[in-house]
Amino acid sequence: MAVNTLTIDGKEIAIEAGKTILDAAKEAGVPIPTLCHMEGVHDVGACRLCIVEAEGTPKLLPACVTAATEGMVIHTQTEKLQNYRRMTVELIFAEGNHVCSICVANGNCELQDVAVDVGMDHSRFSYRFPDRGCDLSHSQFGIDHNRCIMCTRCVRVCDEVEGAHVWDVGSRGPDCFIVAGLDQPWGEVDACTSCGKCVDACPTGAIFHKGETTGEKEGDRGKMAFLTTAREKQEWTR
Amino acid sequence: MSKTIVIDPITRIEGHAKISVMLDDAGEVTDTRFHVVEYRGFEKFCEGRPFTEMAGITARICGICPVSHLICAAKTGDKILAVKIPKAADKLRRLLNLGQITQSHALSFFHLSSPDFLLGWDSDPAKRNVFGLIAADPDLARAGIRLRQFGQRVIEILGGRKIHAAWTVPGGVRSPLSPDGRAWILERLPESLETAQKGLDIFKQLINGPMKEEVKVFGNFPSLFMSLVGKGGAWEHYDGHLRFTDSEGNIVQDNLSEDDYADFVGEAVEDWSYLKFPYYKALGYPDGLYRVGPLARLNNCTHIGTPKADAELREFRDYADGVPTSSFLYHYARLIEILACLEKIEEYMDDPDLMSNRCRSEAGVNELEAIGVSEAPRGTLFHHYKVDENGLLEKVNLIIATGNNNLAMNKTIKQIAQHYIHSEDIQEGFLNRVEAGIRCYDPCLSCSTHAAGQMPLDIQIYNAQGEVIRQVIRD
């Protein structure tokens, strides 16, 4: 097995070739904030929270989709990175309609957790207050586009783990949104198996169980990693 | 030349409002207006949201009595689900409301209004507040604050937090009363009962002595009274049916359902206030003036159902020699209701249903329109929702308790102003009495941000051309 050796925040780490900087950081015990990354599905680098600095490279690199290569010297907590991460989270909040006080995920939300991690106490950007809707047509679940951060975890988990491919991304730029089927009401999409994996995959309160009220969503953050391990390695315990 | 005096903002109430007093050339009061100068738009921005969020959203209307909206939204949600909620949930919601009425009434009496009674209408405005009360009578102030704390803690024990507890849900409540919570309530009940009785004793002495005049001029007029009543006409705060009575004690209309509220309650709009003016439709606007809240609930019920509160209710009616019609007696009614709440909380502590985990009925959307009702500390509260087949709100109408008293509040300040103001040279204490006329109703105009604050009093006197000829600002 080919191994690459690199340095992350002063720690030397040897990791299997082909793994990412994020994998290496985890191996080294160096925390890097993420939102769109989820164990069990492939990475897309959508949220840009995991950006790191590599010596000799002027660009900031998304750790989740950048391969760890031999001799890399990575920094994950520079002032520049901290500023960018905070700004990224502020922009996410400013872009949608995130009202924690009435959200089903209040207190169990990865966006909230990340906001705390990066030290965001307010957004310096004007809120856009986009006009977005809520689809409660499914018999068990609902999707509130106001709370969606376009991480696409639901898209990937439905495609790669469940194999149903109910979700996709529609439109362009700031108008992007998650569509069910061919932009149909969720309840009319025959492909949906009602497995609920997208509910667990959603880092915010955008996808939820119908009837849940403020703070009642208990997303199972480790479920997809468990399912993948169970499927690939036949390990059925968590 | 005619003059207008503006009291802006009104202090020691919840929310933002101002009063205009119009004088004629002789300095006599020709008219008064109570303006609610804030606009919030909850009914509009709730549209498009799932009805299950309504408890969480509407509770944010207020930090003083969020429980009222939590309960009313949940009750309206029950009707959209078309379920009967479990017995335990019904009792637990009632317990929550009893805690809420206790804390809100204690705040109104001890923190906001008693400084006027105990320190004097004309005392130094800078000290005429709860801090002045702490300096003058620390034991009473502490007792009042601890009584409010008791009510707040009941809410926290049930809902997990004192303010905006997301605990009532369509179909019931999330969790039962914990054994530890029950133990805490039982331990603090005797002290709370003692404080409520002490407040009553103090107020009875005042209205039989130095404040006899206030009883006569602070909103003392005949009107209708609207409230919920329970079985056999018993005092009610959560369910039951609606009743209107008049100042002679006659039942004008009874056994009314909230579902038909639009048949008997109309809402008028004036261009000088953001608060609508509800009225009893059969008498038209503005003759259909009715009052809600503690005074209306006590005037509408036949009995309360607990021994100490019932004894006080009899004395209350004896004092007025019939139906109490003075809005100054709202304070009296409020104190009796605190006693009633505490006694009912005590009764609940022996009820095993409150510990039951079967406290939430689950269902989908089974009705597309529903109207819920409950008694907020300040009066009757209606929530009216229309939803689509998936449960997204299409239309929302909220009739807030304070709004029901809007006509009465306007009439009250006019009566007080006409009694005390007879020239342009107006003493601050008289203006404080006008403000206190509003405080009788303990209006909740928005949220808690200025609940016990020392908001500045800005008095502006205008001439007939609208020019400010005098301005007095109290910090």
C-alpha cells in the first residue's frame, strides 16, 4: 500500500495514497469544520468550510476534495482561514431564511454548531430574505427550502446509499434549490421509498419528519457511516 | 386655542404606545386617544408556514405571556388534527396556564402597578418603579418578585424554559410533570399563597381608604364583559364556552363557541392606531364595547371552585355591591385570580394524570380550518387558521386579549383625563394617573423588552396648528 507523509498543523501523518487532506486531518486528530461532508457518500466541496492552506500554494484548498500528497505542509487554523470560514457561515445565514427559534432542528443543527465553532455571533451581510416555499406533500416528511444550505447531502445519500435518486439540484446561482423528481411535489415522486435517509442526512431543519415542532428533530448523524460500513465490511454494530 | 398633550411612550406596560389628550380653549379635555404605535405583521408572515410551527412563532409575539399563544396555537392545532387530546395533556396545559397567569398577574401588580399605590401617584417618577418599591418595602418587593418567580418556574418545570417553551404541540404536550418538579412546586406553594393573600389585604385596604376615588374614576362605566366559563358557569381559563354579561349581571349571550366568533365579534379599524377595535356585533361599533380579562372572568363566572378564592370573590362582589364595573378593580380581580391559580395548582399536585407519559395524540391534517380560544392573563385570545391539504397556512387571524379591551382603554383614559385635567398647566402626577388607567388592563402590546423598565415619558403639547409649544421629557 502506497503511503504519503505530510504535516498538518505541525503534526506529521502518514496516510494511504488517494486519501484526502480531510481524511489525513481526522487521522491526525486535527478538527476541521465541515457541512457538506458526510461519511458514507462522496464529497463535492460545496460548502467551502474545510478550506486549508498548503505551503507553496497560493490558493485555499477544500480539504474534503483535495488529495493528500507527499510532503505537503498544511495549516488549518490560520487567521486568514478563520476569517474566511466565519464569513462563509455568515453568508450561508444571510442567503436563506434561518430562524432558529422556531426551527425543528434548533439545538440539534450542524449549521448552528458550525456557527458557534467559527465564532459567528451575527452576520455582517444583509439578509436576502428569499421567497422560498415549504413542501409538505409527502405523507411522512417535509422539506422547507428556507432552511436549505445546498450541501446536497440529501441528493447524494438518496442516490448513493438508498439508490432511489429522488433529489437533484434545480436552477442556477442564487436560485438553486433542491428538487424532488422532475421538480414535482415530493409526495408525487414514485421513486421515493420513504426511507428517511435524507432526513438524517440533512444538517439543518430543511428536511424533517412531519409534525415535528420546534427543536424536535433528532437527526442521526452517524447513520450513513454505519450503513456504509455495514454494507461494505459487514460490520453491524455502531 | 385648543391644545393636544401627548404622553409618549406610556411607561410600565408591555409594548409601545402613547396617549394624546386634546384640550379646548378653556383647558378642559375634549377627547383622548390611546395609540398603539407599533406594527408587527405576524398574521401575514405566518402564511406559508406549517401549522405545527404556530405555537413557536406566535409565542414570540410576547415574552410576558408567550404561554397564552403556545396554548391557543396548540388548541387550534388540535382541531386541525381533529383529535381529542389525552386527559393528561389537558391537565398539563391547564397547569401551564395557571403558572402563566400567576406570573403575569404578579408582574402586573407587584412590579408595574404597585409603585403607584404604595409610593404615591405624585411621588418622584425616577423612583416610582419596582426599584423604588425595593427601597421602600424590601420584604413586599421580594415577596412579589418571588411570586412571579414561582409562576415562571412552573412554566420552566413543564416546558424546559421560562420563556417561549416549545412544549405545547398540536395533539397535546411533549412531556409530563417530573417528580422533582412536583416536589419543588409543593415546597414553594405555601409562601406563594401567603404573598397572594398579602397583596389582596394591601389592595383591599387601599380601595377602602386612600384609593376610593380611583375606583370611581378609573374606567368606571357600564359595559359588557366577555370570557370563557366552564361547566355550571365556573371560572375558566383554558376551555369551556364563551359568555357575555352586562353590568347588571345579566347574561347577554351564553354557550357561544369560538368557532362562531366572527358572528358576535366585529373588528373596527381607526387610522390613528395599529391596534384594532373589537366590538360586540349585536350592539355595533362603538356601542358594543366589552371588557375582557380578570374583571370580566370574575364577573362572568358563578364561582371559582376553590375555597379561598371563592371567599374572596364573594367579598369582591360585596365591595362593589353588585357587579364591579370599575377598571381599577382589575387589580383586585387579578389578585383573586392569583389565589385561584395557586389553589388549583395545589389540587393538581395530587393528580396522578400529570405524571402520565400518554400526553400526545398524533394525526395528520384532518380539518382545513380551525379556531382556537383560551384565556390569556389579559383576556380572551383567539387563533384562527386556514391550511391547505398538507397543513401549510393560507390565512391567519389572531384576536389578541389586549385588543378586546381597546375600546375600554380609550374610554378609561378619557374618564380619568376629564376628571383630573382642567388646564394646560398639568402636574406630572395627573399624567401618571392617565397612564395608570391603561395599566389597569395590564396591556400586552408586544413583547417583554420594556416590561419593568424606566422608559422616558415624553409629553408634547400641541397648539391647534400642530406646532409643539411645550415639551417635557422625563428620563
